[in-house]
Amino acid sequence: MSTITESVDVHVPITRAYNQWTQFESFPAFMQGVEQIRQIDDTHTHWVTEIAGVTREFDATITEQHPDERVAWKSDSGPEHSGVITFHRLDDNTTRVTAQMDIDPDGFVEHAADKLGLLNHRIKGDMQRFKRFIEQRGQETGAWRGDVARPDA
């Protein structure tokens, strides 16, 4: 299992950055290799990804979500991964968005990509594309302000 951590400072208020991150169906606009995400309900999504010619589909569950603070998830099927995105107010118009992900590569291509540092590079690029996406738009594409409590351990 590999852990990847990447941060980016976006020049938008924390609420705008958080609101955009809750719009999972917009992820293909800034996440390389994400072909489609379908929001099934408040806590379940279905993903279609393509990495190095390998298409994968999987379901994921939002395990914790608190407005303007964090969104955490885990995969339910397909490649095993989990993570959390946190939002930190730096000032009224600047937010630090940090992604921390645990990924267990599945198959030869994913293992090779992990060993070569390509997964780290991809996440870094995704965070930079998110920055450009939200800053250039000037406003979020939508928002979900619900709260999902962390499950009891």
C-alpha cells in the first residue's frame, strides 16, 4: 500500500473550494484518467477510470464529510484505496486543499506506475488542475453541504 500526500493553495474562499470538491461528477474536468463519476446517493459513487490503457470501474463510499473541513472515502470494489481531502482557511480568499490517499495498486501496470512515481505525479497534476479549474471558473458548479459522521471504529 502506498500513501500519497499532496497540497495546493487555491485562491478562492474555503466554502467555494469545498463546495466544488463535493461535485464528484465534475472530477473528469480536472482529474487525469477519470472518465466518469456517477453520484448514486449522498454517500455512494460509481467511478470509471482509464490508466495506461486499462479501464477500471469501482464503487466508493463517502465515510466522513464535514462542510469546509474534510471529505473521506474508501473503495468498495475494484482497486483498494481510501483517502481524505482536507480544507484549511489561509485567509478570506485562499484555501489549502490537501489530499492524502492510500492506494494498493492492482495489476502489473498499476504496480509499475506506483514504483516509478507516476501515481504521485498524477495526483500532483490533478491538484494543480483543480486549482486552475476552480480559480478560472470563479464559482463552484454546485454544492452539497450535508454532514456524514465518521463510522464507529
